[in-house]
Amino acid sequence: MSLTRREMIKAGLLTGGVAALPVGRAIATLRDEPLDEMLESPPVPTFAVPLRIPPLARPVRSEGNTDYYEITQRVARVPIIPGLPLTEIWGYNGITPGPTFRHVGGRDAIVKQINRLPVDVSVHLHGGDNSPEDDGHPLDLIPPGGSKVYRYTEEESLSTIWYHDHAIHETGRNVYMGLAGHFFVSTEEERALPLPKGRFDVPLAIQDKFFLKDGSIDYPYKDPEEHEPFQQGVFGDVILVNGTPKPFFRVLRRKYRFRVLNGSNARIYSLALSNGDPLTVLASEHDFLQQAVQTDRLPIFPSERYQVVIDFSKYRVGSKIELRNLFEDVPGDPFDPDKTSQIMRFDVVDDASDPSSIPADLGPAPDFTGATGPVRKEWVFERNGGAWTINDKVFDEDRFDALPKFNVPTVWRFVNQSGGWYHPIHPHAEEFLILDRNGKRPRPWERAMKDVVGLGPNEVARILVTFHHFRGPYVMHCHNIEHEDHDMMTQFKIV
Ligand SMILES: [Cu+2]
């Protein structure tokens, strides 16, 4: 009888005592995963489908300071690729991305999640101020036919967050099948700013998937019987924005604010406009930057979010500007970069007046209280004897690897020692400031509160975090979801 991966981890067979792989382009060691020989989506027309904007989540009722929602997770068949049959997705309310929450900070949201899917699920509000019971722990599963009520007591702070599945060892497949949605938290101060609002404040979830000729999404398994996903990360050769493949979006000659989410399992993007003009970044995941920052390339790792403004008043009616991906070499990605270099196109269709503007000073200066304190914990991310490890260990639900103190500013150090691999690291429970990367200041658009830090090859980053919402157990993991599903995940307990 052969042991399953889960049983091997339980038996300790995948931890410790194994020689580390030689440092270098670790991709060469993963040739047992010949994705490129197996997978190729049918041709997908480029810029032929209009961008879909997910509908807003509407409360079923509101009482006092609380909004009540109900979401049903179910199988649906939806048109995705023109010319192909309908595609089966797993969606919140049967759509992907799910409904967008535009939540007023300071109010409570109570969300009943009903599971009508054939699999266990867990819902994580990524970047929310969640108690341990409401955080969507990977083992806090809702079985098929079951439901769970999540209570979100969001403090009044600007947040561009998202909700997605987090079921143990199946998160990659569940998100790839469609279980993801936007969740924005606004503040009174933000609502008073003259930034683009309403239909000019547009969510963009960028994802990549693989499709079969019958229209279905095929989440590839290395070992279908064991539901063993590919360890390197699952990519796709079709880029989707809000569930629409390489869409076009008709814009007016004015400013638009985009909430960009990299909702891909493993793909890193470097966003750029085809005409070379810069993108204006307003905010990280949790805060405005002190001042807007212009960049002609915006790298965005899985699960990172940025608020970006593009001013289309600079372009004549009839202009077509592509949003491109210049990140060509994600380790483990088997696809021709030509297939994944176009994301979407903006078609400038008409004149418009533009009452919006970007204030010269947007956000407060970051609070570095506690930044000079000692490093309280070092976390080393490695590929270790064929397993993804944190401090030489894989996930164990019965183990806590750190006990940070409640409400005490804490410095953690993240070390990527896994050769050529990238790891977007996400501690649950609290946003943080990146203090430095390899001893240098973080990138200009990273200088506000974040909840993911993208570690490049051999990169070392220090973060400053003050856990101040709830005490209790939380997970931290790599947000390359197949790395996470292969147990590059740890637990800490806030005490
Ligand atoms: Cu990783």
C-alpha cells in the first residue's frame, strides 16, 4: 500500500533529514512535471469579449451597524471562451469572480456561506480583520450541504481585500475553479476624496487558466487519483480579467481607478501599458501611499492588490491601449510568454468631463514605531528534499511555530533560500509594513500597509507587524497556491 502525501506528512516522511537540493534554477529539478507536453488551450480570440464587471453583493438585510449577506457556493455553467461550449465553474453565487463587496469600514458584515458544491470549502477574507473562528482556517471546513456564518468586524481603514477558498490541500483547485471575489472597505475620509468613483472605480481580477476543447476548466493533477496538484504552481495559457478572456473595456476620456488583484494561483505579472506611459499607483492593499507613484512597470505577485489610476484624457477617441504583462520568466511556467503577454485592452470611445483628481498628499506617513526592535522571528522558505518548507518543516495542524505578543510591534525576517523560486508570503491576521528588501527600501508602491510580500530569488525582507485585532491561532503561507497546498504553510498563535 502506498502512502498518500497527507499520510506521509503525518508520518514525518517529508520532513527533516533530507539533503537540500542544489541552489540554482530549481525548475530544472521539476521536469517530472511535464505540463508543457500535456496542456494547451484551444485558441482564444484576443480583445473580443467585453470586460465583465462583477455585480455588487447586496445585504439580505441591515440592522443597526450590521449588514447581513448570504452567499451560495455552487456549480454553474457560464460562457467564457467564444466558440466553445459553456464552462463549468465553481462560484460564489454561481459566478466568478463572486459578487464584489463594497463595505463601509466600521460596520460589521455577517456573511452566511452555503456550500452547494461537491467538495469541502473554507472561506478566507484575505486581508480582513478576522477573528480566528471567522478567518477561514484551512481545516475549518464547510462540508457539501453545510453552511457557516462568518462575522467580519472591519475597522474603519481603507482596504482592497478579497475573499477566496482556503480548504486544506485543495485551495489551488478551488480558486482555479472560480472561488474568488473582491471585497473593498472604504472610510469616510476616502469617500470624501475627489478620486474616481462609482463606475469609474473598477475591479480587475487577473487570473490565468487552462481550458479543454469542450470548454471546461482543467485543473491539472500530477496524480489525479491522489488529487496531487503540480508542486511548482498551476499556470494557464489563457489570461482572464474578471472571468473574461483577454477582454476589451470601453473607456471615456477621463481618469479611471482600477483595483487590480492578482488572483492567479502562481503567475506573477509585471503590468505595463502598450504605449509606454506610466501607471499611477495610489494604494497598496491597505492604505494610500503618502503620494501617488508613477511606474512604467508594476510587478504584482499572486494575491497582491494595488489601486492604480489611468488617465485616458491624454488619448484621442479611437485610441486602443493594451495592458500588458512584461514578466516573462516565472519559474515553473511552461507556456510561451507570447500567450500570456496581453492582459486586456482599453478602447477610448468618447469624450467626458472629469471631476476627479488625485490629491497631492494621499495618505499618512507609515508608522515605524517598533521598527528598530530586534528580529523576533526568522522564517526561511526553501525547497527541501522535494518539499516546500518553512524553517525546514511542512504544515502540521498541531504545531505552532511562533507566539507573537498581542499589540506589541514585532519585526519578522523572511528569507527565500529556495534557489530560483518566488514566494509571495501572506501572514493572516494583520497587515504590515515592509521595512526593507535585501537591506534596501521597499519599492515605492510598497511603502504602505500590505498583507503579502513577494520574495524574489534569494531575497530577504523584514516586516514590522503589530497583531492588534484578536488573540489566537492563524496560518501564514506562500500564496503560490500549489506551494501552499504542498504545505508551505505554518501556524502562529497571537498570545
Ligand atoms: Cu512559494
